[in-house]
Amino acid sequence: MKLRKSRWWLCLPMSLLCAFDVSITLQGQQPGWWAGQHELALEGNPVAEWFMLRGPVVFILWSFVWLAIINAGGLLLPRFWAAAWAFWVCFIHFICSATWLKGFGWPGWIGIPILLGVTVWLLLASWDRAGLGKQRSRKARRERKDAVARQSTAG
């Protein structure tokens, strides 16, 4: 499988949102969790919670493994599936981050639509930089050009 440099752009929004989600998750933990009472872990995702119950080091190591997995998906999947994967990963990390943001009161509630806007912008910009969708637009341009040529010869 040929790996194009432009595919690395898909990694940017996934990596940034994952890092934000992990950071805000760690920030939301109680002091007791940091002091070694790992059963106090606050996490809605059962997979992440399993790692959090084993402590901060294990959770952070898992986060790097997860980061490698999500980026491998963006780099190695076929075009359509890479775009779908990037959307899914960004959407999931947006939702997870938003659940933490709401805990900050009204500033968090203001932050949720801002985060959504940043997420959409990052995702669309990465798709554009990665060249996703250009193939379809070239095909549409070719079909339009052929249609105009047929009209000019018919009229």
C-alpha cells in the first residue's frame, strides 16, 4: 500500500482532539486519584476507565497506544474509510471532551460550541489537505466539460 504524505494531515485533528480529551480527563480527576486511590477514577468510557483504575502512568501509556492506533487508521485505510475513521474519531473525542467541559459551568457551556467549531474546521481542513474529495470533483468537472461539448456539437 502506497502511503501518501498528504494522509498525515488526517492525523492532525485526531491527534489534537485526542490530546485535548486526555488532558481534560486528567485535569478532571480528584486529588485522591492522583494520590493513589485509583478506584476514584472518573471516566465514562469503560476501556479508558480500566486503564485509569491502574493509575496515571498506565492511562497515559494507553493514551499513546490509542494515538498510534487512530493515526494508523488515518494513514493505512482506503481513502473513503480513512475519511470516515477521521470523522468518527474526531466526533467521539469531541463528545467525550464536551462531557468534561460542561462540568466547568457556564464557561464550559460556552466552550462546547467553540470546540465543535474547531473540530469541524480541523476535520474539513485536514480532508482538504489530504486530498479527500478531489477525485470526485475532478470527475464532476470532466462530466460537465463533456456535457458542454455535447451541447455545443448538438446546437
